[in-house]
Amino acid sequence: MADLSYLDAVILGVVEGLTEYLPVSSTGHLTITEKLLGLEVDDPAVTAYTAVIQLGAIAATLIYFFADIVRFARAWFRGLSSAEGRRDPDYGLAWAVVIGSLPVGLVGFVGRDLIEGGLRSLWVVAAALVLWSAVMVVAERVHTTYERRDAVRGEHSVTPMDGLVIGLVQCFSLIPGVSRSGATISAGLVRGIDRVTATRLSFFLAIPALTAAGIFQAVEQRSALGALGLGPMAVGLVVAFVVAYASIAWLLRFVASNSLLSFVWYRVGLGLLLAVALMASWISAT
């Protein structure tokens, strides 16, 4: 990993920033890219590096949604000490984010050895890309039913129970190929939340989940990262930040008038292509 070039760092930063918030699985794409670059995906430094550059994508989220985050934080603190504050819809949404962030943190910590080990196989990525696509199709069909009934809910109707359900589903994103945004947005659609709100909620839930993962990996693998050097890490972080910021803006515009089915076709195609490449031994699974 110490031989990681600046070009490799740029490529990984682009892949991270582009795929972190699109429902196509950033972990799956990073694993594929690392293999194509000749990196050992089970190398602790590789695992730590991919987690660290996620902090660039998180920084993009914090800046893009800074005003919203401040608003939710104020509503949450007001609600903790005031009955009037608890009537603010932002108070419920803030609790949805807090509660929804807990399951993935717990499951990720307990199952970290499996997540960083056996689940890093490209066979897992290929299967998850295809199988979770079916879940996304079902979520879209359920959401269409809500639309026909004129029962779609907006941001001010999000409840802590929504956060809990979406947070539990987010745990599936620990499987490479599922996609954290694909899991959380799909869960939001099934709950009857409109696409833009479900997507925004997915971004908010990403902040604690990805920040914790990045910091934990950086601390746990600090010696391996030290051998890499600050240069490639800095480049990866900056590139991931810029690309992620653009991806956030684009995705919010896209889901305002489009379903997730376009991503489903891409996911299925990539999953099948990857499976063929693995069967033909064009690329190794680990």
C-alpha cells in the first residue's frame, strides 16, 4: 500500500466521491477498482485508506447540508428541554437520524472482522449488486402505490419509527455491493416517504455512520496508514470531497423527477459482468 501512486489516489477518490451517495455501492466499486489497480483488498492499509477517504465525502455532506444540520440540532436540543420544542417537526426528524444511526454502528462494530474479511470477496459484491436491485424494484413499486393513494409523506412527517426502520435496513449496506444509499432510500420509499426526503434522510444518516467508520479505521490502522504517507491520503480526501459534493447536488435533482430504476439496470449489468469476469478468471475474487 505504501506504493500507492498519486494517480491511484485520484482514481480511488473519484470512485469514492461518485459512488458514495449514488445507490450503486461505493464499497463494491472501490473493491473492484482496487483489484484493477493491483492492490490487495484485504490489506489492512487498503481497508483503512478506503474508509479514511470517505471522510472527504462526509465533509461534502456537512457543508452541503450545513444549514439543515444546524436547524435540526437546534430543534433537538430545544425539544429535550421544552414541550413546545417537541412539537417542532424538525425535532422528530432529528430523533429519526439519531435512532437510525445506532443499528449500523452496533452491527458494524460487532461484525467488523467478517465485513473486513470474508465479505470483501468480489463474488459477494456481484451477488449483492444483483439481489439488492430486486429490493429496489420492490421499493419503487410499493412507493408507486403510495403515490396512487396520494399518501406520500414529506420531511415534516418523518418520525423516530421511520428512523429506526431505515436504520435497521441500513445494516444490510455493510455487505459490499448492497449500497448504503440504496438501502436507506429504498427503506424510505417503502415507508411512504417521498423520494427527495428519503434521499436527504439517507445523506443525514450517512454522516454519523461514515464518520465513525472512517475515524475507527484510521485509529485502528494508523501504523499502516503512516507507511502510506500524507500525500496520497490528502489527494484522495480532496478529490472525494469535490466529486461527492457534485454527486449530492446531482442526485437530489435527479430523484425529484425520476425513480431509482435507472440505477437498477446499471447495478444488474455490472453485477452480471463482474460474475462473468470472475468465472472466466479475468479477475480474482479476493
